Amino acid sequence: MIIETRNLSYIFGNQKVLDEISLKVSPGSIYGFLGPNGAGKTTTIKVLLNLLHSTENNIFLFGEELNKNRIKILSKIGSLIEQPAIYSHLSGRENLVNRARLLQIPGKRTDEILKLVDLQESAEKKAGKYSLGMKQRLGIGLALLADPSLLILDEPTNGLDPIGIIEVRHLLQRLVKDHGKTVFISSHLLSEVEKMITHVGIINRGRLLFQGTMGELHDVSKSQILISTDNLIKSSYLLQQNGYPAEIISDTIRVPFTTLNNISIVAALLVNNEHKVYSIGHSRQNLEDLFLSVTQS
């Protein structure tokens, strides 16, 4: 595992901010760490980067315990926490050159990074004139200067327009596919990252509620029978009286789906009791709804 935490907890004062979180991030994955604002995402990232110190020896990166191998481990990680640290009065290239000098990295690396993050044509432009998407790509470029194996990004798509989100997505996918990186990315919106991530962890109130591949997340999404009738309240009550946990959402009765035959049974029950059925079918809960139901439960 590139990242592994074993029942990681963290306490601020009297408040338990992280509650026994066990993360597992595989090599070559784009791991989406998702949760609403205040869920514990940034705290987790800061603990992983040793910006917040955990006294427990239960954080492992690249198979080594963080507290015992801090300098060695952190040298393999590039990170972007919240807003990129960019000098607005300097060009994109100058920002990279300055950082490269601090890290004692050869100057030619800046040209490689500009190409990698697709900022070659804007290299001499003042960073303050960059779009938000360009600034984020420059920030990711700064994090990549030392050629890290692991990239940890805190809300890198926050505030970006659709084009900016697509640009960041394509960049991260290239980093994994063509350069063998592993990416750990946090977000409070599944819709912004679901097209790029391979694995997902969902956190709320400091607890990890789900962890797995995107396919596994799809598998736990609820299939439902969707019904429209002439009287939703009476139809819903009839179904409940017959053992179906029906609920009315957005002018539609929703009943858990089990089999296709179950749809015909539900339809017959309504029709035989003189309810007019305008439409009936089944639909899988979309990922955004699933994310909301998990975090709000």
C-alpha cells in the first residue's frame, strides 16, 4: 500500500476530529477522499503530511511508519493544500524556477513541468493573470518539481468552472497512466471528481463510512421502483400496508427494487385496488444521491 492508516484518531482539545480511520491507498490509483466541509478531510491530509503530529505509530506510507522515517517518506510526496502558493507578480516559469532553486533541482526540470501541466504557451505570463484552472495546474506543477511518487491534493477542483475541472482531471489521469504516480485527492463534491477517481473513501464527522473501488460504490447504490399514480399519498399508504417501505420523493413513490417480477406484483396490487398507475419502472440511485445519503445518515 502507498498509504495505510490503522485506526487513526486525532484529538483537538476535547474534540475527537478523526475517529479510528483505516485508509488503504493502492499504487497507481486516484483515490478520492470525499466528505462534506468539516468532515475531517484536511485534518487527515495534514496528519499524513506530518503538518499535524500524531503520537500514534499507525501511519504507513510506502510501507514505512511515518514517525520513524519522516524525512525519507516526505521526500517522496508532493502536496497542494487549499490554495497554491503562487507569486502573482511572477510568471509561471519564474514561480517554478524559484521553487526549483529552493529545492536544488536542475533548471531544465521547469521546462518538463510546464509541458507536463500544459502551461508552455502561458509560461511567461504573470501568474496573477492566470485563470483558476491554470493556477491549480501551476500549483500541481510546483508539487511535482521533485518528481514525487505520491501526490496529495486538498480540494484541487474547488471553485473551478467545468473547463478547469476537466483540465485538472486530464492532468491527474496522465500523471497516473503515463508517469506512474499515485494520487490522493479530497473533495466535498463527488460530481467534481467521480470521472477521474478509481477508488473512494467517504468520511463524515471524522469517521470513514465507506472505502472501496468506484465499482464497489456503484454496487451498493440502491435500485428503486419508481411509481407515478393518481393519488400518491393513498398509493403509498396501500403499499406500506402490504409490507413495501414506500416513500414519496419529488412527486414519485419509491420502493426498494429486488427483482423485475417485483415490479409487476407492485403494479398489480395498485391496479387491483383501483389506483391509476401512470408510470412504473426501476432506477439505480445515482452516485451523488448515494454520497448524500451516506454522509447524512
